[in-house]
Amino acid sequence: MKILGIEHIGIAVESLDKSAPFWREVLKISHRTTETVESEGVVTDIFDTGSGKVELLSALSEDSPVGKFLAKRGPGIHHICLQVDDIRSAIVELKAAGVELVKDEPSVGAEGYLVVFVHPRSAGGVLVELAERR
Ligand code: ZN
């Protein structure tokens, strides 16, 4: 497993319409796409700084992971995502190191990346996503 960099920071928001203008109009970060990721129960607005993205995450339902996060903690940083060269070898290495994953198999995330999440219990309270660009 090789970490290639910070792919994005995921931020849980109550409303994309209310939150996006800060990133788009005040900070003037280019808006890349808006995408619905059914497998994660989110609509994501993706902004690209050119060296790492910001993904605003809006819950599709209250019982989705982001919906539960918002109910418990309110809006804010939800996860960080690191790009890896090979997600399947990363999963093998992490499990061998005793790291707890949310799911043991990669799923398809935003922009078609293969992703897996490290449980915050294994990462100092931080939800860490690993993503491989296909
Ligand atoms: Zn993410």
C-alpha cells in the first residue's frame, strides 16, 4: 500500500444550497461536479483546489451514515480521504495490522473511485476513507 496524497476532505452539511456558496463564491474553488452516491446515501458537491478536493456531503435520508452523523454531531468535518495505489492490497495490510474497517470489501464511491473506510476506533476518532482511482 502506498499513500499518494490527500484526495479530499468530506464535510457533512445540512444543505448544499446554503453551504456551497462559501466554497464556490467566497473561496472561489472550482466546482467540479455534483453527484449522488446511492451506496453511501449522499449527494456530494465536489470542489477541486487543484491539490486536494473538498466534498460537501448532504444526506439522502436520516438513517444514512451522513444523516446519523448530522443528528449526532451536527455539520462539520466528516472524514478525510487518502488516495492509495492499490485498495485491495491496502485492505489486506490494514487487516493484518489489526485495523478495523467499516466494510471489508471496497465499494464504488464518488467519481468512480474504489473506496473503503477505516473505523474511527482504529484511527484516533477520525473516519478515514481510502480511495483508488480506477
Ligand atoms: Zn469521501
